[in-house]
Amino acid sequence: MPSLARAALIEFAQQQPPTTADVDQVMRALAMHERWLVPVEYARQAWGQSAFDQVIPFADRGPLAMLHVFTDPEAAALGGDEVSGDYGAPVTGVQLLQYLDPGLSALIVNPGSPREHQWYIASGGFDIAAGWATALLVERALANRGNGPVPVADLLAHRYQLLIDKEKGGPAQVFLPEIDGLFAVCFTAADRTAEFVASLPPAAQHLADVAPVDGRQLFEAVRSMGAAGLVVNAGSADQTALTEDDLTEITHAGATRR
């Protein structure tokens, strides 16, 4: 059975023509993949990892302008002519995508494999790739929070999509059951935004827009507008409501980190 990441690539290749939603599905799958094989030397330089559960040796052909990675050992077995130096695993997709070296020309997934098993991200898309990594960090941190403190560091490090009401010309605000006051709405990633907009009545969908906002700016803006809180990923299975107290904690922590 192929890994979920490779399965997502195969499914994408079958879409004729592929849509933006199809690309989003692949990017989320790549970020969620937990067992990437990456060059050992690159992992050491990029994020300081030197220990691996598995190491696959390849001929050392010197530094390469592109970063070649593999979803699994089966894909690595087909890519020996394209790579250089030892490869180590497991590396998480969050780690890989969050720390892509801007000096590289591109990221190539599964070189040497059939075209439908490959993926290409040019250096101009590295910031988008990093956004998928930090989106997962936010989603997981909020899901695991329970009654614990707000995951301030993860929340501040991400860039969100703030829901805008075109008719009013400002941030949209919604009511939540059993909670007083209006809540602003934001999303961690494009697929969560699309899911929410698609759930709206057809007559209301054209009124919804989003604006990209850095974490620090987002939480300060929502707090200053007097909202009762902020809904992250409204309408999704991982919907989370941050209260006014949460926003105060986040903005105060953000101010001390400037």
C-alpha cells in the first residue's frame, strides 16, 4: 500500500483538470506525512537533526541546487540516480515544509518515480509550503489544548485567513450558541476557508472574502475591535473558539516577545 502522501499524489494526477482544491488536498497530505526521507546533511544544517531511525546510503555527488525527498523507501529505491549522499527517516512533513532553505531552487518529491507519484514546489512557493506546516501546528495545538493554557507560540507564528464581509467592508462576525457577543472568524488554511464558504447559502457565498493576516496582527485587531472572541476554522470538525480572555493572554504574550 502506498503512503497516504503518495496516494494523494496519485489521486491528484487523475484529476482532469486539477483544481485549487486538489492542490490544497495534496499540500495538506504532504504536511501530514510523518515518514519523509530527506538528505541527512540537509536535515543537520536546516534544523539540527542528526539521529534517524533509518538511513539509506546513496552516492555522494556533492551539493545539489534542488532538494530531493522521498515519501517512502519504495520511492527512494527508484531515485538513486537523482540524489546525493545519505538519506534519513523519519522526518515529519511539518519539519520539512516549515524549514525549506530559500537558497534552494525547488523541492522535488519522489524523483525517479512515475510522474503521478511526484510533486514540485519552486522556491517561490516555499512560504506557502511553510504556511501548511504552521497550519497543522496550530490545528494540533488547539486540538490538544483541553483545559490547558493557550498555545501562544504556535498561534502567533502562523499566518491566517481572516473572514471579511464584503457588504460591510470589514471582518465578519458571527454568534455562537450559548456564548454572548459576536466572534470574528479566521481559518488556518485555504481548504478550511473553502469548506466554510461552500457551506453558506448560495446567496451569501459571494459576500464572503478573506484577508491574509499574520498571527500577531490578527489577535491584536480582533481584540481591539471589541469582539467576544475568535472562531478558528468555523464549520470544520476542528472548529475552536478563542475567548476574549484567550485573546488578552495571546496579545500580552506577543507584546513581551517583540
